[in-house]
Amino acid sequence: MPSEAYPACRFYVEIGGLPIAVFTEASGLQMQTDVFDYEEGGNNGYAHRLPGRTKSGNLTLKRGLTRSNELLKWHLKVAQGQIERRTLTVTLYDVKGEVLSRWTFANAFPVKWTGPQFTADGTAVAIETLELAHEGLSVE
């Protein structure tokens, strides 16, 4: 049976239950489990490799700059000590518009905002980037 590959170009991002479909890139959907070695006394042939704590990486979202400063304002609140955590969902759709997968990030908050780079002779779209920490991801 041949495996199916789906393009990763049609996705939506919801922040706090509000659909925000203007992001051009989402990266950082990752988890990593630490491994530690346990050396058993009298056994010099190998060490037991055991799973430790599982960590999730930060999620990075990129979008064309809009008139809305909502994402920057959210990060400015965090910088002032007003941490507003939100549930964030990334949903991947196939070409027919059916949901392929949905990742939910618990208690997300911004840790880095990067504004666009300006050049006088540039014609590229101004891009803003938002990096978010979260307390783990789940998949539907």
C-alpha cells in the first residue's frame, strides 16, 4: 500500500479560540524525551538507557505584517509582567478542505517578537515573527 504525502501549505492557527488564518509559516512542532543512562553494578557490558523528562520546543509563527498590533501588544504585556496564557491550535487541511491533523498547545504565551526588516529597494512582504512558549502539545 503506497503511503500518502500531504502538502503542508494549508493550515490555520487559532489563538484563544479565535481563528487567525494569516500566518505563512508555523514551525517548532516538536517534542524531545531526555534519555539517561543507568549503570548497573557488576554489569560492564552495557548501561540501561531510560526515558526521562519530555520537553516541547517553542512554537514560531510568521505572517505578513498587518495593521493589527495584537501580537506585539500581547508580548508587551508579558514584558510588563502581565502574562496572559492562551490555548493555541494549528490545524492542517488537505486540498479538499478536510482536517488532516490538529495540534493544540496549552497555556501559550509569547517569548519573542521580531518585526519586519526594511530595505529601501526591497519588494518583499514585511514579515513579523512571534515565538511562543507553552506547557505541552497534544494532537487530535
